[in-house]
Amino acid sequence: MCLIATRISFLWQNDIVAGPGTAILGVEWVEQKVNATTAYSVSSRDIQSWFAGYQAHAGQHSFQANLRNDDNSQFGSHSTGYLGYGYHFSTQWRIGASAGSAFKAPTFNDLYWPSAGNPDLRPEQSRNKEASLHYDQGVNHFSVVYFDNQVTI
């Protein structure tokens, strides 16, 4: 079997200084196609996305918040997000916490690669939480991280 995949994409992102941080706004468009000697039920898809976020540092505090929506013509529309906070309680020590969600559609290779693809694969979705303690001074780095990632297929 011969398999040829193509991808065409367009991305526009605008970073805007806003208060103590930066706002991020953007859109993305992706067209994916697969041509093979074997016919598949889906041989092309478009993904239309938008995203927005804000990242700031104010004194010893760091904040980040992001939203994203991906509308995949093969797997539907999915929204994801992220919220994170960090606090520097000295020049060397920082604590942080974050929570987020993710969506990952299978690639055409995941679906159709000869002898390894599975056309019945479904997208992965996840919920993620993390808490951390970091130490940085010169070449010395130390981190303790607790994370809880729950992935569903």
C-alpha cells in the first residue's frame, strides 16, 4: 500500500501587552489529506481553531489562563483550558498549582498506517492537575511535582 499525507495550515497570533502581562489571541486553520491505494471512509479533514490567553507576573505572583476551541470536521468541536498560579516566596523557591484539560485527535498515521494503524481509534481527552515546589540557584535545580492526569479515549 502507498500512503501520502499532506497538511496545509494557517496560524495568526496576536500578543498584546495588557496591564502587568500579555494577552494572546489567535486563530488557526489546518487541512489534512491522505491519499492511499486503499480507500478510507475519511481521507481529509479541516480543523478550525481559536485560542485566547493571559499571562502575567505581579510582584511574587505569576498567573496564566488559556482557552482553546478546535472544531475538527472528523471528530467534532472540543474546548480545552488551563489555569495556573505560581508564587516566588524567595529568589530561589517557587510553588505552583495548575489545572487544565486537553483533546488529541488521532493522526492519519494513527488511523491508517500500513500494518499498524487502527481506523477505529477515537480522540483522547484529559483532565490534568498539578502542584509543584521548585528550587533554582545557579546550576542547582530541584523540583517536587505531584500530578494527576486522567485520560479517556
